[in-house]
Amino acid sequence: MAIVYTVFVTNTSGSTASYDMSWRHAHDASHVIRFAYGKSLGSGTSDQFANGELVMKSGDRLTITNSGAMDVIVTFDLIKALPVYAFENE
């Protein structure tokens, strides 16, 4: 499991460019949650997403697609999943 705390995106191209950012669930690739869609950034400007925590399970994906050169920094904690025990009659 991963808990994403911050995503920082900077447009490093010489002109305005845009990007999309989405979270895709492993259990159903068609289940997409977009939290930046067609976001436009001028040359040298940045965006930061840090108003919550994104809890991702194994196999989930954070996807960023862009129309120009951009640098991305993501801060997160990886948490080892606890083992699941099955007891008789459960």
C-alpha cells in the first residue's frame, strides 16, 4: 500500500503546456478518478496537490500525461500490508 501526500508538477518547457493526472484502481482498469484534467501551466510555473492523502493499494496506478516537458515530484509512504489470517469457520 502507498499513501501519496504531495504531487508537485512543474512545466519545464519554453511554452504553455497541459497535463492530466488520474488514479486507476487495480481491480478495474476502467475505474479512473481524475483529479487534474487538461490543467494548463505556463512556462516555468508549478502546481501542487497536497490537500489530502491518496491511499493506493497494490496494483493501483497514479498516471500523469502531459503535452510538454514537465518535471514531477511525488512524496509517499510505502506501507507493508499486514498478513491476512483466515480462521476456521470465518
